[in-house]
Amino acid sequence: MRITTWPQLVLGRPFRRAGHRTALVAAGLPLHLAVVPLWLWLAGAMAALVRAPGALAVTPLPVLLTLGLTPLLTAGQRRRYRALVGKDLPRPAVPGPGRNRKSVVRRLTTRALWRQACYHAVAGPLLAVLDLAVLAVWAAALVSASIYVWIWALPPQWRVTDLGYTTQAAYITAGGLALLFLGPRLTGALVRLDTRAAEVLLGPSRAEKLARRVADLAESRAGVLDAADAERRRIERDLHDGAQQRLVSLAVNLGLARSTLGDLPEDVRKVIDEAHREAKEAIAELNDLVRGLHPAVLEDRGLDAALSGVAARLPIPVRVAVDLPRRPSPTVEAVAYFVVSEALTNVVKHAQATRADVTVERIGETLLVVVADDGAGGADLAAAVDGTGLAGLAKRVSSVDGTFSCRSPAGGPTVITVELPCAP
């Protein structure tokens, strides 16, 4: 275990990164001063414009040259941070390349370009003054702290004739040591100020950062939804190919035993009959479970066939109309299927309806799903328990940025409308 002493903590810690930071400050000085001649030219042009109105044509040139140099200076600042302190400044969104007039105007009018120009033209000269001050502190500190070296470099006769230099040199050395102690702190403060200005003016704006964050979250959520859908498919395949096949084999064997073994006692026959009936019920329940996870017909034949199968199993007539020129993504398709299936189940259980209608169509990049019935109405989304019934459907729809609405006045009819975004 390495033990750090108090002098090492006080004296060594400030100097640990002072070299890289001082190099960063020194490398930034010429970049910060690059635009100063152009602005001096602009000031002279403005002064000439007051005396001679004919100089108006020269006045915009410094501004245009500043905008033209801004991308090069920004690239130099990014390289400076990456090479000296290992920091990558985030890049703002910029328009795509193009050579026509509209693309040039679009690039010249972007906020990112003008924020970068503000850094080089306004913040840069101010930071250059601070750079010079910090470098001057370092130079004075090094010269003052090593004053005895410079004195011993002088001729010996000067040291003999002027013996009072020792007291003055001691004071100068003490001042140099104090500046050496202060130098890393001043350099660190300047580097933090410069870094903050570079991140704000050379990087993306707050709105761009939020937009990128939203896009990243939407992409990660889409990945989670796709992973969950793939997991449901895997569970469905495992149940269908594993447990379901074993139960079917068990039911077949029990049926054969009941029909071929005629000399069994009555108690044994009753046990076999009961086991055969429970095996068939378990198969039916497992079929419902598999169908609820992810029906195979949805993956093989799409929404039209899957919803027609759901409607055929209901005790009331259901009209299904599906108009999809092309299939949506598997995640959106699964959400639409489960919404319709659950809504029709609620109709049978609670609506006291005699018929229902299901309409699925694609309008632009939106999948519109409408489920209507002629029941008693009175369904209330606000009163639903979170995660169940209508609230569960609304949550499932919102997971893919869809909208869910339910209009169910007392006495009916009830109309559930769902809009799901479809990627092009």
C-alpha cells in the first residue's frame, strides 16, 4: 500500500498535471489571437467608413474571413484538447455538404457556426490576455526561484564587490517559490474556464444535447422492446416444441391405455380418465398461453390472419377489416395484435355487446386501430387499475410512442382508437 505524506500531498498534487495544462495554455495562445488582426482590420475599416463612405465594400471582408477561418480554428482547438489533455469536445450538428448557393447560405446561417465565431472573435482574445498573464507568472516564477543560478553565472568580481545581493536574492527566491505554488492553481482555473467556454460555444447547444439524449433514449427503448419481443418468441417456441409436445404425447398415451386395457379395475380406469381429461385441459391452457405470448400465425401470416383467428374464437360476431399495403415492424405488429385481442376479450366479459367491429389501416406512417362494440358502455380509462384492463392497453401503446383513447358513454357504444407510429 502506497502512503502519501503531507508534503507530497501539498507540493506534488498541484504540479501533477501542471505540465499538460501549461502546454494547453501555450498552444491556445496563437489560436486565441488568430482573429485579432481581422478585427483590427474591421475597426480600421469602420473608422475609414466614417471618413469616406466609399469604403463600405471593404467593411464586410473581415467578418467573412472570420467566418471562413472559424471551421479551421475550431478544428485546431479540438486537436489541441485531444492531444494535450485527452479530451474530445462534442461536435454540434452541421448541415450536409453542398456547393449550391442554398447550402452555402444554410451553413453560414447556422447557430453553431456563429457560436464558434463568437468563441474565436470574443472569448478568444479575452482568453489570450489570461494566457499571457499565466505564462508570465510561470516565467517570473521560474526566473525568480532560480535567481541564485543566474547570480553564480555572473563574473566572480561582481559577487565580491556587491555582497548585498544575498539578501535580495533570498527575497526574490521566496517570491519565485510563492509564484510556483500559485502557478498550477492559476493554470488549472484558466483551463477550466477555457474548457467551459469551448464546450458551450464550440460544442452542441443545450437544445441539440437534449435532442441527442431523446434520440439515444428512443433508440435504447426500441432495443429493449425488440429484445423483449424476441424473448417472447423464444419462450413461445420452447413451450410449443417442448412442454406442449410432451403433454400431447402424455394425452395420447393415456387415451391408448384407456382404450386398449379393458381388464383394468374400475378405480384405475377412473384415474386414467381423470388424468386424460386434465392432460387435455392442460394442453388447451398451454395453447392459450402460447397464443397470448406470440401467436405463430401473427409471425407467419400477419395481422389479418391473426385477428381473424381471434374473432373466430369469440362467442359474438366480429367484423375484421385490415388494410395494410405492407407489414409494420414486428414490435408494432405485436402491440396492435395484443390491443385488439385484449379489447375484444373485455367486450365479451364486460360490455354485454351483441357485435363488434375491428378496423386496422395504415395512414401515412401511422397504424390506425379502431375497436368498436354496441355494448352498454361506461368504460372509464381513468378509473382502471394501473397495469390491467384499459390502463394496461394504454401503457402497452405508450411503450412504442403511440396514442390511446377510449370513448365509452353510458349506454354505448364503446370505441377504442389507437395510433401507432410506423417507421418508413
